[in-house]
Amino acid sequence: MLGRKNKWNQVFGRDLLYAQITERFGPYNKWDNRNYPNGKRAEYIQFIKDFATAMSILTGDPTSEGAVAQQIAWALTDQETIAGSHTSAYILNQASAYKAGFLVDSNFPSIVLSERK
């Protein structure tokens, strides 16, 4: 088991999440809805529940549906500036989503400012 520390690491949690979401629902730019694939809201919610359950089993650490939804939200958020600990969550989720084909170049902002304190 991977445990809490490695749950959302790049190779395991995030890459698996975005590979599965892309395979099941297609790339985000084809959804025609900001928060879930158009016409597939119930299926999408069930996907999040099932993924949380799978992560709980694989890691031996409880994973909430909210935690899965939060990872996806980081990939889909429109940020012009970002600071502090949120910077890595934003970048890593977008990188995994892009690698899986969930996000494409046009999904990214033209510029993002980050400040390290």
C-alpha cells in the first residue's frame, strides 16, 4: 500500500485519475459544460465516488469524494495568480491532466503569476 504521503503523487494518483477520466468522458474541451460532461452528471458523480473508493483501497488511507473532486477542480480552475502551497497542487494537476490528454493547450491561461514567500 502506498499510504497518505504518496496518494496524490504525480505518477500514481493524479496520472491515474486523469487517464481514467479522459478514457471515460473524453477531453475537457469536449464536455460542453464547466463542471461535468454534458448529459453525464450522474455518471460523473459515480466516477468520483468509485475513484475515491479505489484510492482508499489502493493506498490503505481513506480518500473522500471531495478530495478527488478537489484534484479535478485544480486542473480546471482559471488562475491568473497563485501563491503558497496551492501552487504545486495547481501545477501538478494541470501537468497530469495535460499528459493524459484531458487538457489541451487551449485550456491553459496565456500567463500565470506565482509568488514564493
